Amino acid sequence: MQQQHHQIASTSLYSPPTKIQIPDLVSHCDFPLKNNRHRKQATVECKQWLFRGGNLSQKKRDAFHGLKAGLLTAMCYPQAAYPQLRVCCDFMNWLFHLDNISDDMNDRGTSKTGVDIMNVLWCPDTHVPTTRVGKMTRDFWKRIIPTATPGMQQRFRETLDFFFQAITQQAKDREAGVVPDLESYITVRRDTSSCKPCWALIEYANNLDIPDEVMESDIIRNLGEAANDLVTWSNDIFSYNVEQSKGDTHNMIVVVMKQEGLDLQSAVDFVGELCQGSIDRFVHDRANLPSWGPEIDRQVAIYVDGLADWIVGSLHWSFESERYFGKTGLEIKKNRTVNLLPVRT
């Protein structure tokens, strides 16, 4: 029996895999899935906002319809009132738009775009943006400022700045064909994920005013990190097929295969176990929150619920959206088998 197994293993080295089995993260996550009642209105108006003056081709417009960013926003900010949901939806579409254009940029291009956007966030009344994404930034930022706390604004600006630094590093790695080690990858990926500014939007969307010292406490940071890791690492599993077809190496599966010497399926399983571990970390820390007094505790509970909404919402949305699995997402959600796309030459 052992001999037969060895033969199968050795022949499989010479025939590249044609499919992968993805882990069942949906079952591992038992948080309630919610949806915002303003989803349809926000989705329609947000797409109009994105397409206005954008000269997007029909193909790109179709891709945005299939993306279903409005659904992701509605599941991740389910309690937000309409004006706040609309801003979050605009930001989400803006992020995906930025992701699409930054994939085609070198490090100088991403750096220049980042500077324009950060100038808008620091000086919305005086800086005149030079890029379309800069103008879009000024538009949604001016809607955030009136009701956002100074702490939320600071966290949003700071984490978006980290995001630009990280995607500039990613662009350099991509140009040089560098595959980082796992520890370096995890550090950079926590910023390229753009989850951190989305966490600041949980404060804005729910009109929270939590003291900075609470937001900066170890346990709140750890909860944010666990949620970030789950959203990001699961996204690496879901997006792997499309990325490998383009030859993109900024993916945890690629990093793990190289560092641990694993085959593709073993690397997928490895990342899947890390994802499950991040959900478990979140559940553990959530159960051990200290008390800061009744009013702060009430607001912290809403914030942490917002992180949980992101975990469960992003998992379900990944199969509803056409971004990763085309129109076969719901089928893949059931059978968890992904047929690998051919590598584009």
C-alpha cells in the first residue's frame, strides 16, 4: 500500500494540478449574517457615482456589476443609516477601482496616486486633486468629516497611508519577481488588505465615539488583527485561481508553497487552518473583553460586532460576487472544488 501511495505521489510531481479543494470556512464561522435594508438604493447610487466621468469601458462596468460591492458593504455595515452606508459603499467601490488600476502600475505610479489621495485627506479644503481617484476621495471624505470623530478621522488617514506604503512595496516586489518570507508577507498583507481603514469606517457607520486609549488597547487591536487576518487570508484562497492565471505571486499560498516546500493542495490546507485559527482567536478575545464602564462597553460591543459582520459578510460575499469564481460561486460554496484556469501567456 505504501509503495502504491509513493508512486502516486511521485507521478503527481510531473503533472501539475488541475483543481484545488478549498476549506469550509463558512461552516467554521457561526456569526449571524445580516444585511442592510438600504442596500439596493445605495448600490444603484454608488455605481452612478463610480461611473460618472470615469470613461470606464463596458467590460469594466460589467465587472463592477458582477463585483457586487454594494452587497459586501450592506453585509459588513448592516446597521448603518443610509448616508453612512452610501459613503461606505462609495469607499468600497473606490478601493476595488484603485486595486484594479494599481495592479497595472509600477511603484512610482502607486506612490504618486497615494500622495494625491493623502493630500486630499489632510487638506480637503485646499488641496486640488490631480487624479480622478483623488477627486473621488475628496467627494466621499467631505461627507465623512461632519459626523466622524477626530480619532476616527486620524485612524482612517493613518491606516490608508500604511496601505499606500504597502501597495508600493508590493509593486516593487512584483516588478522584481520577489516572493517574501511568510512573516514579512503577513506584515505587509495586513496593510495591503485595506481592512484597517474599513475598521475605522465601523466607527463612522455606527456613530461611535470610543476613546483613543480604548481603540489602541491590546485587546481591541488583537480583535482587529484577527478579523483582518481572516478576511485577508481567506481572500488569498478565494482569489488564488485568478491570480495564478495572471502569474501574480502576492498570495499567501505561493509564499507557503515556497517557504514550507508544500504542494499546492497542502498549501491551500495550511492557509485554511490559519484562517480557522484567526476565527478562533477572534472568538476567544471577544469573550474576554474587559470593562471600561457601561457607555464605552456598549459602543465597544457595537464595534466588535462590526468586525464579526466583516468576517462573516466577506466569507459569504466571496461566493456571491463574480470576482473570484465567475458565475459558479454558489456551486463552489457547496462542493468547494475549484478548477484551475490556464496560465495566461
